[in-house]
Amino acid sequence: MNRLRLEGVTRRFGGLVAVDDVSFEVPADGVTAVIGPNGAGKTTLFNLISGFLPPSAGRITFEGNDITGRPPAEIARAGLVRTFQLVKLFEDLSVLDNVKVGCHLQGRAGLFAALFRPASARREEQALDARARDLLAFAGLAAMADEPAAALPYGRQRMLELARAMAAGPRLILLDEPAAGLNTEESAALSRIIRRIADEGTSVLLIEHDMTLVMNTAERVVVVDFGRKIAQGTPAEVRVDPAVIAAYLGTGKPAMQEPPHG
Amino acid sequence: MTISPSITSPERRPIRLVGLLPWLFAAAVVGYAMVVGGYAATVVSFALIYAVFVTGLNLFMGFAAQVSFGQNAFAAIGGYMSAVLTASHGWGPLPAMVLGIAAAVLAAAIVGFPALRLKGHYLAMGTLAIGLITYEITVEWQSVTQGYMGISGIPPFGIGPWEVTSDRGQLVLLSLVVAACTFAAGRIRRSRFGRALSAVAGSEEAATALGIAVARYKLVAFLLSAGFAALAGSLFVHIVGYVSPEVFGLHMVIVTFTMLYVGGIGTVAGPLVGALIVSLLPETFRAFKDYQDLAYGAALILLLIYAPRGLASLFAPRGRS
């Protein structure tokens, strides 16, 4: 079954059609990428899927349930969690606590539990702590657990945001330009982590400008331009698609270089 | 991934001991007042009542990073409920206090549900209006509040035959209440609930993307804050034995904001430290006579220059403890 399905999704801002009648499906397995030139409507598309903006028309279903226009927190509870193009960490909290906030949906403890700490709440807190530390180890941040999040270098903040989103236990994770601002090594490490996330059963949908990352990481690519879907297929198919080449370069040259392997 | 040396802070352990300093300071001040009694005990008693109020204000403004200029409204509800029920209707102080807190929390729910849709300056304006409206009600509803005349003859706090009448007894009672409130704030800080509030403070978008019901957490923080305010209002009328509209006016808003920022917004110890310092400073400068207010103002400015995140933050391992 498909994890996510978009049918004729459209979003207008006044006279501008930012997302125009876009339909595609995200299968449960592997990594799907949305690419397109700047201003093609990729982030708007993510905002529509994650509930941060209601679509003007169309239908979005997640695991068969209609989530069109549902509030973002409800969509997250359903198992669809996103990250942001500009990192939004909780800067005053420690690295570990950022991931623990990510674990919010895994816990039940409320105000009563905070004040009286019954045994059940203590067990839950220990479980969240262990889970958060596992995720930090996964993201290579275990040594910095107690640092304030704001003190991390930029590349590590990106990793932390990824670990925090994974802490919510999503079945589909939306990554909005996760490699933005990363150097080549960091980007390669990110690519490996995204593959591991997908291999462990979480579907990944990512927006990305870094073509090397997309070509190395994604099984399927959806290309958008001026709000419309102009192509869809494997990275190899998309790379030689004339419409894609035209959108990126406006000439007959190949749109993307062969990725370096490894 | 780039290899960067892991950032460690070797001075963490000493900092933990330093973290006790705000508590030792508070204990010393209360202990001094206990020994000396009289006027010192009165000043410190008021400071402790403010500490209850500011601890609640801090849950909403520090932990959840919202803003309210209208928490005095809930102190007024708690205070007047206690005053009217005990002085005019012969209730015991404890049931009157409990009902007052419940009424304040209910009022906070009614106004908070729509008002918390506002953000930033608009929320500030909206909450300011709540305080002003409540003030007008306490002035105008003379059949119950006796207007500017106020209500006198409010009995001291007590349960059944046991009454707290002496200076020192009041100090003990208030110290216990403040300790319980501060303990509660500390537990909230280090809990799933408290982390969700911090997330709302840090980035509402990121919090909502992680499934946190932002509006609900804001509302619960507002209700808690109102409950603390009502508790403080009720304690005040029982300690003083008298209440009038001026007690819960704009002056209270200004003083409690000063306490929150001087003590350290978002910290656990900050509200108590701030309440004590801001209450004691004017007394310390009494010898300056005509220049007392000038010295007080200068001291506040210096505090905010050298401890911009509040006194308690100087002793916290991070910006927030």
C-alpha cells in the first residue's frame, strides 16, 4: 500500500498558483525525493502535506486516511513528521532534551505525573531517556547530549533535528532540504543516515537541491517546476528527461552530472 | 561528517554546588526575619506572598514564553473570594481559599480560551485588559466588594481552631507554601509536561510538527499561573486582614514583572530570589532618605546590566536551570 497519496493538490496565494494540480504517491519502502528549481513550490507542497497550510483543492491521504487540511499536530500524531528548511531547534534545551521533546508522542505523562512522579511516570521517563540516547548515538551526537542545542555547529544541528523528528516515531518522515549548508562529508554522512532510516522501515520523502544526495539516496524522484509536476521516475530516468533538462537549464544539456559513487 | 572536538564543560560539578546559593540566600533572609521579627518579618512575609505569585507567572512567561499583564486579575479573584466568604459569610479560610483558586482557574479558562489565540504584543494588550476589567469590577460592585472602602476584619489564616496569628507563625506558613510552589515548579521543569512548555517557548512550529498540542499546553500553563496568583491573593488578605482594589492594581503587575526579570525568568529559583531582592532593596536604601527611590532604581539598572537573564541564571548550569 502507498504511505502517502496526493490527488490534484493545489494551493493558490491570491493570483499565484504555488502548487498546481500535483498528484503522486509515496510507496511505503525507500526514499522518494521532490526536486525542482528554486521557487518551484516544493516547500509549499511540504506545508500542504504536513498541515501547516490547507490546500485550495485536492486530497491528501496518509495510509488510506484523509488528512487534507488537518492540523499539523494531528498529522504528526498519525505518524507523519516533518523537519524544516531552516533548522528550528529548542535552543535553550540541551541536545538530549531536544530529542526527548521529539519523544513527546511516545509518552503519556501529564501535569499530575510531573508533580507527583508516580512509578509509572518514572518508568516512562527512563524509557524516553534511553530512547533519546539511542537516537543521539544513531545521529553521532551521543558525546554532546548535555550541551545546549544552540552550542552545536550547524551540521550537527541538522543531525539533531533529524534525530528529534525520528524520536516522534514517524512512519513517514518529510525532510525539507536536509543537506542545505552541509559540506561534502557531512552530506555523505547524512545520505547514509537517510538510507538507514529508510532501511529500518520509515518511509522518507525529501526535498533537496543537492543532486548528489538525491541521486545517491532516492529510489524515486518527482520533479516540479512552476508548481506543476513535470516528471517522475528513477533518478536515471529523470536525469535524461527532456522536460527536466529544460526546466533546469533551458537547453538540451543533461540536467545533472553523474554522481560520484561511494 | 567533520570531526569536531566534543564540547565539554569541565566546571559542571562546581556549578551544581553554586546552584544551591539562591536557596541558601532565601533561607538566610527568611531565617533572619524569623529571628528579628517585627517589621523585618512583615517585609519578608509580603516578599514570600509575591514569590508564590511570581512562581506562577514564571510558569506562563518563563517556561512557556508567553506574556500576561493580567495575572493580577486572578490574584484579585482569589483575594476577594477569601475576603468576602470569610469576613461577610463566616466561612473557614481554607474552603474559601480553595473556592477562590477554583474560581480564578475557571475565570482563566473562560478568558484564556479566546485570548490565547493572540500572540506577542496582542496577548500583552488582551491580558492587560483582563486586569483592568477586574479592577473596575472590584471598584464598582460595591454590594459585594464595598468599592474603594475595601473589606476589613478578614480573619487570619487557619484550619479549624488552629490559627496563624504571630509574625513568626505567618513566616513559617508562607515559607512552607513557597517551598511547595517552588518544588512544584522544579518538578514541572524536569518532566514531559515541562519539556513540552519549553518546546512551545522555543518554536511553536517545531513543537506542533512533533505532535505537541501547542494551544492546550499554553492554556494549561495559563490556568496554573492563575491558580498560583489566586493562592497568593488569598494568602495576602489573610495576612493583612484587609483588602481593597488598589492591592491588586497595576502596581502589582509592575512589581511582579520586576521580580521575575531581576530574579531570572525561566529559572526555578528566580521568582523567589527576585521577590526577596525587589522587596528588600528599598528597605536597604532607607538610610538614603529622599534619594531612596533613586538608589533603588540605580540598583535595578545595575542588576539588569550585569545579570541580564536574572540573578538566578548566574548560578544555573545553563541559561535556564
